[in-house]
Amino acid sequence: MSQSQRTAYFDNAKFLLMILVVFSHLLQSFIGDHKFYHDLYYFIFTFHMPAFVFLSGYFAKPLTKGSKVTILIKKFLLPYLFFQVFYIVYYWLIGLRETPKIQLLNPQWALWFLLSMFFWQLSLFVFQRLSAKQAIFISIALSLCAGYLPFLNQILTLQRTFVFLPFFIIGFYFPKNDMAFLQKKGMRWLSLTFLPIIYGFIAFFHGMNKYMVFGSKPYEDYLSYPLFGGPLRGVFFLIGLIGIIGFMRIVPREKMFFTKWGKNTLLVYLLQGIFIKGLRALNIMDLNLSLLGFVTLILISVLLTILLASKPIRKAYGRFENGLSFVLPGLLAVLLFM
């Protein structure tokens, strides 16, 4: 497979995953309306963020001192700080927050991913010095054990960082051969059953708790028997792995009309909250979701992803990002001492 085909394959995957992210966020308010919406929501969550984290690790470069850390700060920390302040003020203006008090340590909604990406990349200082087996084993052990530590919570998104760390490390060490194993005869057909199996598991699994897939809280915060948290997280880790395989199996490998939009998914991730939270503030999400409404949500998800991943938005954000490192430190100093 040529370099352009490899790029198209992964850009296709990121675009389709981003649609699932936007759609699941839109669907969240309606999961109590129908069992199908409930099951579909949790089904998507079992694999869409693990897949994103896996792909982030897959394309991560070995970490070096100096300039690489500076790049990480500019790419993840500075946008996090800006959007954290922006969304706090925005949620206050639309009535979703009582006060505009700035809190920098507790990420707003989807912004946890930026902080976690920064920490995952930094973790390569250690993990890149280990063998693949050692690194993956340690990352899994940290993920399972983190849930037993109550001080690892939503502050600085530390719990989520540990929960999804194995997917990043597996992606980092995964052979850079375009997931060729999916083309082997046996796996090619077997992998097609993975996503239906996961959906069936979710549909028949009673006692589903959103924190089983969110990974944002320690076990004692959402389980009656925290001792079983580690094995349960291990089950959902395995589900995430086969979900990644099942999803990547159905992603088109050739360049498609939507391939170009897969390059800008982080931007979509950052900006989607303006629209989705805006809709929630209008109480539109309180309506009972009909079949027509369900189809409309899918259409909105696709169109919003395309809009936010478009070239004009990308260019505008690029200019904004370049100036962010000069403006943000002064702005934060003013806000913190007001």
C-alpha cells in the first residue's frame, strides 16, 4: 500500500470516529427515551475514544528533550488553557454555569483529551526506553490499579489518563504496517463480527454505568463493590481492543470524498461544544427523540463535523493558534488575579 493510501486509511478512520464522537454527544440527552438509544450510546463509547487514543499513539514520535516538549506545550497545553477559560465563560453566558469562576485544574467536558494527550506524550520519556511487552504490561497494570486510588480523579483528568494509557502505548508500539493483519484471510472475516458482538454484550449487560466507559472516576465513586473494579475495567479494556479492530476493519482504505476532513479532527473536537452545549442550553435536548429526530441527529453530526473540519476553519484556527502563545500567558495572569 502506498504512502498516500496509508494516509487516506487513517484520515478516513479519524473522520468517521469524529462523527461518532459528535453524534454520541448529541445522543447523550436522549438515552433515556428508548433502550436502543441507550445501548447505541454505550456501544459507541466502548471503542470510539480507545480508537482515537490508539491512533494518537500510533502516530506519536519518540520524545526528545527540549524542542519536542515545547511543541507539546504549544499544541496541547496552551489550547487547553484557552478553551478551558472560553468554555467556562461560554457556559455561564448560556446559563449552564452559575458563575464564571475560572477553574484550570478540572477540565470542562471534552477538554480532558488535551490534557491527557500532553501526559501520554510525556510518558514516552519512560515508556520508549522499555521493550514493547514491558511498556504495554506496565501501562495496563497502571490503568487497572489507578481505579483503586481515590486521589486520582477528575482533577487534571488523571484517572482518565491512566485508564486510556494502554491504548496509547499499544498504538505507539504497534507495527507501522497499516494494520496489515486485518487483511489476513481468517482475521478479515472474524473481525467483522467484533462490533456486533460488542453491541450484543451492551444490550444484554444489566447495570451499565457510564463511568465504566468514561473512565473518569475511581472505582469507589461508582461501584458498590470497588474491589471488583479492576477486573471490570479489564473487561472493558478488552472490549475496547476488539472494538478498535472491528472498527478499523470496516474503514475504507482508499481515498474517499471525506478523507480530507480527517486531518482536522482535533479542531472539531475542540469546537463541537459551542454547538452541542448551545443546543442543550435551549432545552432542545428535552424533546422526546423520534425516528425522524434520530436521523436528524446523524445528519447534524455529519454536517457539523464537515463544517468544523473545513479548510477555512482550519486556516482561521491556525492563525489563532500561532498568536495564542503570545497572548494567553498575559490573559491568564489577569484572570487569576482578578
